[in-house]
Amino acid sequence: MTAGWFPATNTAFSVVLGPSEDSAVRSVRLPNSPCGAVWIRVLFDMDRNHTASPGDRLCQGADRDAVLLAQINAPGATIVCSAGAPMPLPLDTK
């Protein structure tokens, strides 16, 4: 998962999330996050092959580039992401 402060495009936070019991929902606390708009990109590696591949999923509500916009209302807020649509390939992850 990567995240940044919108509208900037540089990554401010990045973490690899290990497998969980519920592979369709993930929550991540954004350390030291300011209040305001943020973007997050989470790729659900459904086949656990450690690469973007058919069958993997985007966050529900994410755009074609796997970016989901969110609003942080308190410093250090937690973002919850549910698996949504299948990931379009190729994915532009610049």
C-alpha cells in the first residue's frame, strides 16, 4: 500500500501488508498524517504471487490506476479498503 497527500503525487507512506484472515478488507493507520485529502493505492494480491496479475483486486471505489481518494479528519487516521473490481492490466503505478 502506498499513500500520499493530495494533490501531490509523491508517496509519503508505503507498507507491504501480509496475508490476513479476511483478504477482502484491509485497514491501515497512516502515521503522522495531516488532516485533509489523501490518496491511497492498495492492490489485493489475491493469488499471492507478489506481482500485479489477473484476478487481483483494487480498493472499492478506486480509479483505473488503483488510486482511491479519502479525507483524513484526525491526525493518524485509519483508512479501510475493501476489495472491489478486478485490476485492469496493465496498471499504471507511476
